[in-house]
Amino acid sequence: MFRMYLLVVALYVVQISSVSAQTNNADVCVVESVEGRAMVWVPGTRQLVAEIGLGLPLEANLKTDDNARVSLLCRNTLNVVVGASTEIRVYKLVPGGRQPIALRLLKGIAGFIFESDEDDGVQVRTPSAVAAIRSTEWAMRVQNDSTAVFARDGSVYVLATGGDSVSLGPGDGIDITASGDMATVVQWGQSRIDLFSELLGPEW
């Protein structure tokens, strides 16, 4: 029985290590909290249940179930709250900065809190837009490849795949269609802000 227990533990450690072993890069993000069930995987590896302390290297994917939330800490400067029914990918480290991060929000909703005094930044890509940020708080939601971006604090630069770009200030939001057409920047009403806050929970 004791040998069987050791074997199970060893196999579990190997599975967790395999997530990071697919790249030569150190973990970019680490799971800080989990509510509900979520899965993590790198292409070509088995899916693992997300749990506190699990590291996500480049190319790692995180997918949450219905009514699940996961909080990540990326490079010690970016907090990411991943809402329910969401898929996000650690995309790459962008050349030119000290520790710039690029994520892909494939579907669902995520909130971001980024605080850094360095000359670096964060990019979040969706099917229809790219948001570039330095030291701010914002959220993005993807539904049927359309994107909604809201800046809670600071400024967020948004580039649509259609070519238009805008800068959002505190309280500003914008919608971008699946084809990359950008709507007008508006101050969001409290009801829509509350919806994002409800979907993301108190950690955002």
C-alpha cells in the first residue's frame, strides 16, 4: 500500500512538471486561487486540474468551467482574474521590454490589475482586438469573437483588427465587432460595470 501511495505521488508530480517541460521558459503565471473547476494544459500534454501554486509557462492554456473563477499572478506584476466559461492563453513575452507579457483571451471574460513602475507593459489579444496597457486596471470580454473593453483606472490603448484605434480613460468602454469594426468610446453606465464586477468577483 505504501509503495502504491509513493507511485501515485510520483506520477502526480510528473504530470505537473510536464506542463512546464514543454518549453524552455520559466513559468510566466502562477495560479493564486481557484473557485470551481478549471483545466490547464500546454499543446501536446495532458490536461491538469488547476490548483494553487501550479505554474503556467508560455503556450499554456487555462479554461474555466461554468461558475468557476481562477486568479493568476503573472511575472509578479500582473494580476489576472479569469471568469467562468473562459479560455485564456499565455501567448508570449514581447521583445523590447523588461518583462512584458502577452496573453490571448479566446472567449469569456477576464479582469486585469497591472502595477509596474518599469518601462514594460502588457498586451491582451482577442479575436477582434488588442489592448496594450501600462500600470492600470481593466477588463475584457469576448462573446462570439466580439470584444468589449472597459478601463476602470489608468489608460488602455485598444487596436481593432479592422485598423481603428482608441485610448480609453477611467470609466471608458468600447465594443468591437467580430469583423473588427470599432464603436464609439463611451462612459459605461453603472449597470454594465456591475455586470462585469459580478462576473469577475471580488478579486477584481
